[in-house]
Amino acid sequence: MLPAQKVLRKFATLENKRINEWFFKTGKGEYGYGDRFIGVKIPENRKVARQFSALPLRDLKTLLNSPIHEDRALALLILGPRFEIALKTKNKPLQKKLFEFYFSNRHRVNNWDLVDLSAPSIAGAFAFHNPSARKKFLSLASSKSMWDRRIAMVGTFYFIRNERFKETLQLAEKILKDPEDLMHKATGWMLREVGKRDLTALRAFLDIHASTMPRTMLRYAIEKMNTSERKRYLARRIKSSRPDSLRA
């Protein structure tokens, strides 16, 4: 066991373990089935990450290969800030090295929180600043793995923060028929973030797709709109979902 893992376990509690196992749906047949928790909260995990911020990639790989969820989170909480520093210092070789490490080990980024705390700051950031890598990054939206698809979708949050919405809207259109509720939530969330910055762009997307969007995706997307607009888009979704015999 790595020293970082030993320190991390000092923060573990049985109560947090039980909460996490319930919250991250580890029951049989649920998306988190098989994931194991020791019961460490993210703020404590961040403290450990700061303490061990200089861990070499071989140790980060050991953490990512751990069956313990918090170990994998620790690796990503170290990797994300390291990539941000590489961006600030314009260290392009290191940026590429960290992105490739993340990309090749992404099968261990296998729960929604692990995706959400790493995809924008690593995969999305690299793709934004390196147009030649965008195709590789965005291709994850076609993966059979739900976590790959979520990496692509949530990774575009970095694009959104930099006032670029094209990729998010393209992926959202692609994901309209995705069968997974976690993808509906992620896509609706990203659409909502687009709307916070460019409401016209969100309206244009909804005017075309609101009637066929999954209900959860639509509700997330329109959450920050005014009441009348929310009702209008929801009504369009409800109307389109009625059997033909019930439509006016």
C-alpha cells in the first residue's frame, strides 16, 4: 500500500462508507455495482491530494487500478491540478503526457463523480487547446462505455467556460437517443451551462429538439429559464409524447 493510501484511510468512517455505497448505487444491477468504498469525503481526499501532489505517474496508475473508489478519486484529484499547472506554465510536452496517461487509463474513471471531477480539467482542457486532439476526445461520445460518453459530454464543460458551445451542442444532439439516465442528466447539465452564457443558443437547440429530448435531459436544460419558458418547452415535450389518438 502506498503512503498516500495509508493517510487516506485515516479519514475513512463506516458511516461515510454506508452513505457512499447507497449514493453511488452499488447494489446488484445498479450502475455502481462492484465499486468499493472506504468512506472518505471529497474535502478530506483533496487534503491528501495536496499532501501527495508530487506522486509519480506510476503511483497514480497504482491508485487508479485500485478497487477502492476513493483511491481512484485521489489519483484524479492529483492529476487534475497537475495538468492545470502544465497549462499555466505552457509546458506542452507535460500536457500531452498527462492527457495520454488519462486517456489510456480512462477505463478506471468509472463512476460519474470520477468523470465529473476530471474530464473538464484534463481531457476537455487538452482538447480545447489542441485542436488536433479534439476528434480523439469527441469520439468517446460514440463509445459503448457510458463513462467514455460522459467523459466526452462533461469534458466539453471546459469549452463552455471558454465561451465555445459548438462541441457541446453537437454532442448533445448525438446523445439524444442515449439509453442511460446518467447521460441524460449530464447532457441536460451541459446544455444548462450553455444557456447561462448564451440563452439564444440554448433556445435554438430546444426549439428543434425539445419535443424529442428525454424528459430528464430537458428538465435539467431548462432549469434556469423563467417559468413561462420552462412550461412552454415542457408542454411541447408532453404533447409530442402522447399517443396519436390523444393528440388534438
